[in-house]
Amino acid sequence: AQSVAQPEDQVNVAEGNPLTVKCTYSVSGNPYLFWYVQYPNRGLQFLLKYITGDNLVKGSYGFEAEFNKSQTSFHLKKPSALVSDSALYFCAVRADRTYKYIFGTGTRLKVLA
Amino acid sequence: DSGVTQTPKHLITATGQRVTLRCSPRSGDLSVYWYQQSLDQGLQFLIQYYNGEERAKGNILERFSAQQFPDLHSELNLSSLELGDSALYFCASSLLQGGNEQFFGPGTRLTVL
């Protein structure tokens, strides 16, 4: 069965420091992996995706993610965090033979000034 | 603004009632997805339509149904409402069936009293 795990409910980081938000997945077949961000009282916004190709994917607002097939992980990273990055981040997966999307439980990122 | 519109923004109703939530996808998008977001269950995929046809079903209750019309707008019908159905319901759209990023609407907040 497909599943996505975001092991941290909350991540705190100081402004200017690098940030990592973790995501691991389980699917049969090749995964389609996504990161979305949700600001308060808003819908989710797409950040980046991995379907095939280079394991390091660059996305919006300076975010990037690294696909690691052996560890079944797709961690979100940013070299230098901004206070405005504070939001709820969701990892999502879709197996290549289905159209079902599974979202993780979300990680709240707090960037402290 | 994602280009996805949802109406109404807020809905307050009583247990046992039936409601209809409406979604208009981004111009040109053929796929529509419905999600339920609640505090205790996170973001749950309900159902997906592509060009009028159902493509994937997630954790959608039998009391819930959806359809996508020829003009590509979609409606989610919730009947015999229970207190536990109170949640934020999101619609998202994408160009194709899968592998594409989804664009989320602002959501409909349903409160069942």
C-alpha cells in the first residue's frame, strides 16, 4: 500500500540557517513525489516535484528536494531560511500505476527571527 | 490566486442534512481532485475526475458523491451529514491525469452542528 511519512510535526530553525523537512514514502513501482506548502487559511501551493531524472529537484522560493531511492526519501531543503517560510509543508506521493495521491500529515515549519 | 474557485467559502448546516460544494478548475485543466482536511486526519484524498470520468477513489464515504460536468466544473455532494464531517474541503485541478502538479482552491469550510 502507498504511504507517506513526515516524522516531524514541527521543525524550528533560526532565520538564515539551512532547513530540512523530512519525508519518506512507500509505493510499489516508480513514485511521483511532490512538496506543497500551506499558509494559514489558504489552499496548498505547489513547490516542486520529482518524476524522473536528476535526483536533486529545484523548486519555488529557493526550495529544493533530494530524491533518494535506496532510502525511499524525498527531503525538502533550503540553504537559508526566511521568517516568511513559516508555514505547513506537505509531502505527497503517487505511484506510477495509479491516480491516487497520498499526502503526509504535514510538518509545521517555524523560522525564528 | 491559483485560478481554482470554490463555492461557498463557508457552510454551516445541521446533522442529517445534505450539501453540495462546487469547484471550477483552472482554465484548461481537465482533472479535478477533492480532498478533506481535518485536524485529526490531515489531508485525505477523496476522489479524482478526468474529463468527466472518475479516475481514482480514495477514502470517500458512501454518503459522499461527486461528479464532473461537461464544462469541467465539479460538485461534491455530502449527505446524511454527521458532526465528524466538519472539515475544510479542497478542490484541486491539474492539466492531465497524473504526474502534474495540482492547483488548489481556497477551500470550503463545512461546519455540521
